[in-house]
Amino acid sequence: MSKIAKEFGIQEALKKLGIKTINHGTSTGSDNFSSGEEISSYSPVDGALIAKVKTTSKEDYEKVMGAATNAFKIWRTKPAPQRGEIVRQLGDKLRELKEPLGKLVSYEMGKSYQEGLGEVQEMIDICDFAVGLSRQLHGLTMHSERPGHRMYEQYHPLGVVGIISAFNFPVAVWAWNTALAWVSGDVCIWKPSEKTPLCGVACQNITASVFRENNLPEGISSLINGDYKVGEYMTHDKRIPLVSATGSIRMGKIVAQAVAARLGKSLLELGGNNAIIVTPDADIKMTVIGAVFGAVGTAGQRCTSTRRLIIHDSIYDKVKDAIVTAYRQLRIGNPLDQNNHVGPLIDTDAVKMYQQALKKVVEEGGNLIVEGGVLQGEGYESGCYVQPAIAEATNTYEIVQHETFAPILYLLKYSGDVENAIAIQNGVVQGLSSAIMTNNLREAERFLSVQGSDCGIANVNIGTSGAEIGGAFGGEKETGGGRESGSDAWKIYMRRQTNTINYTTELPLAQGIKFDL
């Protein structure tokens, strides 16, 4: 165990979460087995090896699928409120283990400890939401055109739901999916990112204990580990009617094609190239807070991170100076130390992409006003720490059109009215999150109108980063069109059935057709 791991109690946290130092992998609940190769989980905080995890072989996967399909036959017969009670118990377990799980998220992924705790709180919140939802899986009733007939719609569970999650939210996105899928009557198979496998093991251990305590079969919650090849087991498997995938646009296109080829359903949460519009009527102090947190929170590795700041030319210099001043105050270092604002990138590959993006923006004519760079020396031994950068650019630059998962903020200038700013904001292929800073009611309403933001999330006087459980989360265009978490997002996890009941002694046909025998 490294010095930082000892100082911040990582070993104790792992113990509470049931994680040993080696040989975790495939799991169907109470059983734990794997025959694949080992992958190692290194912390970007200090570069230390945390533990090793065995990957899932094809044979392991078939065992998982067998357990999952058998569990579904039992789980689907439980009344939805009873399924909700199990999810309630999971929420209570997460409350008990919030601190150690939050520490693991911070240490394995690299986000700040406060953000790690916040991610676990999102898991708790979605459990609470799902418990209430378990008594509200409403269908519709409607009047039939035929006398003595009743019509209604109802929802049934799909079956086995496959979940592929990304490293940046290693536990919350899984919970968004599973909590809703479980109360809907589905069972889940999860492939966490190979960059954060221990977070997956921890969640599986927690859920398995809840199911064991309630004498429920293994397979309701299953875990598989490995790279994209393991994910392909699910995307090509006709026994999995829905695959929920979070990650890059490139990955999403591959998943979508594979699932569509077998006429399955996919729920995609892909890249974001999020912008904040700053109008002349903006509150500058609020703008700086929202923009800085949006750009550097999680070291710019959120799908909702602020990538572009679109500023009216009349206040451009004022906003630019305020943002640059704020960046000078950022403290970068060990994310477990709550005095620091910014932690590391996930690995050295991410650092290389960051460096390439900074080089590219300069080649295209951009001006680095906060140059950035890789940090070295004491506390930065992992090689994953970088200085958040700011570049003046235009929306037409190729690099600005691209989502770089790193703390790089592009300042873009607009003139004229807010329609020009909205056109710049919408002028990218991604459509996840957006925001406008203004005290002008007309500008705010214009931004939220059908002619305004084309994103799945549109905010007024708050930043692009973050979301609340009660609202459906997701985006449009090449962000994938998926919706997770709140609102009526539960419907994607169920199949809709229309029912007609004839309670007469006759059989009238629709549209007045006569068919006498």
C-alpha cells in the first residue's frame, strides 16, 4: 500500500467493501469466478497498484447468462413494490458504506473525494426514486369502439439488461440503470470500465449481500470484467433485449450497429461538447463559478464538462480576465486531500490526448491564454496531473468540434443578439448539456424554446455540469438520444403491451367488418 493509500485509509475502505488484493472478476451474485487473464488497477492519484482483477472468458460469460436468465424467471414474478423494497435496502447499504465507496471512487478514478461522495449520494438518490417508482409503473386505460369491451396498456419487464459504463462515473451510472431496471422486473449484467474495475467489484459485493439477506437468487445482479471484447459478448447476444452503453461516440456507434443488427434496443449516453452562453446581461460572478467548476471539475472528465464559453464581444475581455484570475487560484493535487480543487486524469493515455489537443488548437490558430502542461515533481509522480488550460478559438476549429476528455476550455466570441450565440452552441455534432447566463427573461426563454438549444439538457444561470435524479438525463444528435435516471426513463427498461378484453357473449369486429360463420 502506498503512502497516500495508508494516510487516507484506502486499505480499510477496501476491507469494508469486501475487496481483497487479487483475483476478483466475474460474479453472478453470491458466486465469484473467472478464468480470464488478469488486469491490474492502478491509481492515477499516485500510480500505485491497488488490486488485480481477472477478466471474463466466454465460458464465464455463459455461466453468468445462465444464472441471469434463471433469476429473471423468479424476479419478474415478484410484485413491483416488493422489488422496490429490495432496492430500498440497497440504498440503506449504500448509506452505511458511503464513505469507503466514495474513497475508492476517488482513489481508483481520480476525482475529488467530495465528488466521490457525491457520486455515491447519486446512487442513494436513485434508489429512493426507484422505490417510489415501484408503486407507479402506470399504464393507460382507454375506451373501445366496440360495446362491452375494455382496453388498456400495461408494461412488462424486458429480461436481461446489459450495462456498459465508463470510468468517469464508475458507480453512479450503473446505479441509474440498475435501480430502474430492477424495480421494472429486469435482471442486469454489468461490464464496468476496465480502468475502474474495483468500483464494479465493490458495488457487486454490496448488492450481492442484499440479495443473499433476502434469499433471492444469484444472477439478478451480475458482473463481468474486461475490455471491449467482453462488452461484445453482450452487444451480440440475442438473449439481451436492451444494452445501455455510456462512453465515447465512437464506442456508441459500434454498440448501436451491433445491437441494431439483431433488432435489439440500445440506450446510448455518449459524448458532450457543452457550452455556456454568456450574454451582456449575465451575472459575471455566477458565470465564473459555473464555468470554472464545469471546466475543471473531475479534471474535465465529465460528459457534461464545460468545453466552450461563448461570450458576447461587449463583455468578452471582462469575462476572460475573471476566468483567468480564477484559474490562477486552482489547487491541483491529491484528490483525497479536500484542500485541492483538481485531481489527475485517469491515465497517461488521457494526458497524451490533452497534450495533442493543446498542440492542435495552436496549429489551427488559437491562442493559449492559460497554457496548461503536465505537472511534475513531488505529489505528481503518477504522471497524470495536468494544468487546466484556456484557449481563445473559434467554433470552426476541428479540435473545438471534438470532445477532449481533459480540462481544456475554449473561449469563443459572438456579436449581435443571442440567436448568434445559440447558432454557435448548436454548431457541433454533440447535443448533451448547455447553459445560458443571463438576467434577461427574453433571452432565457429564447434559449429554452424550440428555436433554442438543441441539447437534451438546457440550463439557465447554472452551469452545464451535473444533473438531478428527478429529471431524465441524456442528449441528442451524436450524444445518442438515450435517457437515464428520472422522469419516465423507466419505460426503456420495459415492454409495452396493449390489452383488449371482451366481456360480452358476442364477437364484434373492428371497423364494422362482417365475418359470419
